[in-house]
Amino acid sequence: MSGRSFQGPLFLPLLSSACAALIAATSAIAADAPQHRTFQSRTCPVWDKDLHHLLDWSEAFSIHAPELQRSVRAEALKLRERCLRDLSMASLDRYVMLMKLLYDDEADEVESYD
């Protein structure tokens, strides 16, 4: 951290508004589509929200490397679109993998301070 300046507070509001617009757009598209209330269709939005919450927390507190945050966020955006099209267990498995990557790495960071 010594060689770089943290620009999170400047970029975070812009990113948050972009994510809010994306969520509103996907919600509008999903509202127009016929609703199949399967386990996956109820679970994908909740897990997507949880994954983005972990990413926001990671960025706010600089828990993970910026490269990891960017790659997980890009994968999460692709996964959100995929989950709307293909409500499969493979999509849920990918959410689990990404959240586990962030959560386990975060737990390792906390344990290293003990």
C-alpha cells in the first residue's frame, strides 16, 4: 500500500450507481419474463446480492488485491446474466466458488493477525 494511493472513495459512488442501474435493468427484464419459481430462480438473486456485498466489503476495506476484486466482479456480472438465462445448478456452484474464494481468503487474513 505504500506506493499507491487509495482511490476507492472517489470510484465507489460511481461503481455503486452503475451497479444500481444494472440491477434495475435486469429486474425490469426479469419482471417481463415469465416467472418460474424454482429453487434456482429464487436463489440466484439472493446469492448475487451476497456476492456483491462481499465484493463491496472487500473493496471498502482493501481486503483482497484489486486484480482479484476486478476479476471476481467481472465473473459475477457474467454469472448474473447467465443465471437469468440458464437457471442451473452449475450457476449456483459458480456463486458458491466465488463467495468461498472471497470468504476463505478473508478468513485467512483474519487468522493471520492472531
